[in-house]
Amino acid sequence: MSSISTGRMIDNGSDPVKGRVVWMPAKSIWITAMTLIAIIGGPLTFTWSAFAVFILLTAITICLGHSVGMHRLLIHHSFSTHIWIEHFLVYLGTLVGMAGPFGMIYAHDIRDWAQRQRDCHDLYAHRRSFFIDAFWQMHCIVALDHPPRFVRERRDRFYRFLEATWMAQQIPLGLALFALGGLPWVVWGIAVRISVSLTGHWLVGHFAHRAGHQGWSVDDVAVQGYNLPRFGLVTFGESFHGNHHAFPDSARLGIEPGQLDLGWYFIRLLATLGLASAIKLPNMIVPRRGLRRVNATETASDSHPPHHAAGRAESRP
């Protein structure tokens, strides 16, 4: 079947459907080890201070690192900041334990590319049952028969270093935690945090591509995005995935009234301090082809989409 290109995924006689699910040993062993350590060691080493470390580090790495640094800044370029701030935020995102910078870009872009086609592989669409999808997403990849060509935009040395050492980046943090709080801080600050973060990331992806609140839809695509409003706080805005499908380059994900988006508040703080600029919002973005409103709720006053016709061009992935 024919396919369309996106920003970094270039059609090359590509097929988003045909392929096989392949078990990835390193990825699988990593998440399995962290989960087993968390399940077994977590209760045995529990202290309130270790739990506080888990909460604090999870919030910092998921909000500032994954949501703001990796997702909104590195992948979507939804705002600009000083390179040292960008490097720090992406480093925090690497500490989430999901992948290195280029691994995150590729994993995001191949899924985004597939979901924008008229049909795609079940793994990219989260179509399978709960437990099969869990195994596929956290332990496997799709080896497409005819994948698109991936164009890596940046050759940053720091990102190359993080990409080569992303698992090992837990070691300095683990040593610091051990020095400050002993084994409980290491178990809760590393293993429990990583296992919860990676499982939580999959859960949001699973449910946000199946059903939920939908203020916007996109015609003629394989997969729709949905909002999970009850989880806006604990996901730092990432659960508003329907909004993200509608306006993928927006720095603000919680664009409807009452949608709490702490990642957006952090970007606003950076802007207030003069540390962020070129911030993109829905009213500044050319609408995706086929984008349409599906309910009467209006967006927040500073997030109205453009008034020109939807479908003039595709947003960057």
C-alpha cells in the first residue's frame, strides 16, 4: 500500500501494515529486571524517605525530562531554549529509562508515521488485548517489511553520548542515592521509578489510542487520539493525547478549559524567566489535513486553532 511521508519518516515504497513483531532482548531484560526489583525489593526496602525520593524523581524526570525535554522540545520543537537547558532537560528524559534521545525520536516518529496512514500494524494502533499490547509495547518492536527512511536531523555530540550510554546513566544517580539514603533510596529512586514510569507510559498510550474524550478528530488516518482527563495531573499533561493528535507541535497539551498541564506551566515559567522563546500554540499551527471539531467545548482563549481551513498542510510530526 502507498503511504505518506512525515517530517523525519520519508516514504520509500513503505508499508505501515506488513511486518512482524520481534522480541527485543535488551529492552525486555531491562524492563523485566527493573520491574522484578521493584516488586520484590520495593516492599522489603520501603521507608517514607525512599517513597518521597521516588515521587520527587518521578515528577522531575517525567515532567521536565520526558514530557518537556524529550517530547515537546527535542521531538516536536514546540519551543526554543538555550542549548544547555535543552541538554539538561533531555538528560532528565534519558533518566526515565525508556531510551536515549535518538531512540526516543525514532520510536515516536515511526509510530506517528504509521498512525497517520489509512491503516497500520496492530502494534502501532494498540488494537490488541490489554496483556498482548503490554508485552508488545514494552518488550518488542515491529520489523516492517518495507519501513520508511528515517532522517536523523541532529548530530549533537552530547546526544550521541547519551544514546550510547542511556542505561548506564542510572549508575551516577544510583551512587548518589546510595550515598544519601542507602539501598532503599536506590531501589525506590531507580527500579521502582523506572518500572512505574515505563508501565505508566504504556498505559497512557494504550488507553489514549482506544477511547476517551475527543474534542478533535482527524479524518482518513489509521489511529485517533483521545484525552484521559482524570490523569492530567499524574501525566503532567501527556494524557491529553487527543489534543496532541490535533496539534502535535503545540507546547501546550491541555488546551481545553480545566485541563491541567504542568508541563505547559513549566514552559511558561521558562518564558517568564527569559529562557524560552518561539513557543508554538494551536492558533499558530497550520491545521492537520482532515482536522475537525467533534464537540462544542471551546478551547482556552490563548489556544484557539487557526481560522483558515483545516487540511491546508500537515503539521510536523
